[in-house]
Amino acid sequence: MVILLLTFASARAQNWGGGVDDENIHFGFAFQSVSSLYKVQKKSNWRERFRDPQTKQPLTDSLSSLYGKSSSGYGIGFVVNGRISNHVDIRLTPTLIFTNNLMEYDYTQPTAVGMPFSTTEQKVAASMAEFPLSIKIKSDRRNNFRAYMLYGVKYSADVSSKKKTDDSDQDYLYKYLKNDRSYLSYEAGIGMDLYFEYFKMSPEIKYSHTFSSILNNSESNPYNTPIDKLGLRHVTFSLFFE
């Protein structure tokens, strides 16, 4: 509703937009809403019980299902936009993202091994510094409106404290799902530039997916072991102000 009202207001405003399209380099800021989801590739023997690496005694029952759960987060960032031509820009949008990535593990009813649970959720809390570099391809401008597509790559690094993932003093059943602390993703999106008198606003939706697995297999635990590869998908809605 807010975007529709702003679009209506833009249609009646002057077309200057602060003159940002005439500058070779300009800056801005962004607010983002993020939906994240793990994409899981399981091992062929993923249902098997997890056993203590030393004693070989089973510590869990057999798995009945294993899947990623959608979760939401938010981000704030900046924009550095370089003008290449009337229809092409190059953009760097460093952003700080706060989100939780969720994985669900369902076990058969605990019997022989005496597990304290039959279902457990692994929550990987992440504070990510992201550096997307994109090519923005723009349509012709119509009054105070211009559509665009973008394609690019993104480098992500976890800037949260390593103490949050330190489970060295925990029993195997209470260890954490481990992810790499940095990774690369590809991304693509669409959006529109709405021009106001002194600035332009750009609602945008973007899809990104990691190039390779982000699973950290540095140690064996009940939550990493059944997984062969672990990808991460983001769907991001952004409002840019430039």
C-alpha cells in the first residue's frame, strides 16, 4: 500500500529525481527483508543412526526426515552506483544481514538409544556482511518510472562471534549444525526506479543461491553427518533510496 501511494505521488511530482541518473557515481542506502532456506542434498545412508566416533555406540535413532525450513531476517546497507551508459549501471551494495537459518531433523520414536527428543531444530544464527556486485540493465525512462533487471555475484562473510558456535564442551546430541563462515553466491533480480523531486526510490526483489556447498565438515556430529551438500537460498525484497 505504501509503495502504491508513493508511486501515485511520483506520477505527479517533477521528473528530476535529484539528478542521480546524470552522475557518473552516486550513493544511497537500502532496507531489506530476507527469506532464507537451506537446500539439502542428503547422503545415500542419511537415515542411519549416528554413532559415537570412538565407542561406535548409537547415540540417535534413525532419521525419518531432514529438511530446511524457511525463515526471515532483515538487513541495512549502502549503495555505490557507477553509470556506464543510459541503460547500464554497475552497483556495489554492501549490506549487513541478520537472519536465522533453520534445519529440521525428525527421528523415529526414541526407544533403544534413549534419546531425549524425537524432533529437533537446528538454528544457525548469522550476522552476515554481504558484498553484492551487480550489473543493472535499465529500460527507457517513462515519465517518472523505469524498470530494470540485475545480475551479479555476492560474497558473504559471517561477522558474528565464534563463541556462538563453540560447542566443544557439548555432548554430541547438543552440538550445532556447522556452516562455512564465508561463501559466494550468484543472484538475479528485477525492480523499478520511481523518481521524486529530490531522490529516487527503487523497490526490488532478488533471488540468490550459493555456488557450492556451505556445509562445514570439520568434525562429525549428528546434524552434519547425514548431509552431503548444503546450499543456501535467499529471496530479498529491498527498498533503495538514492
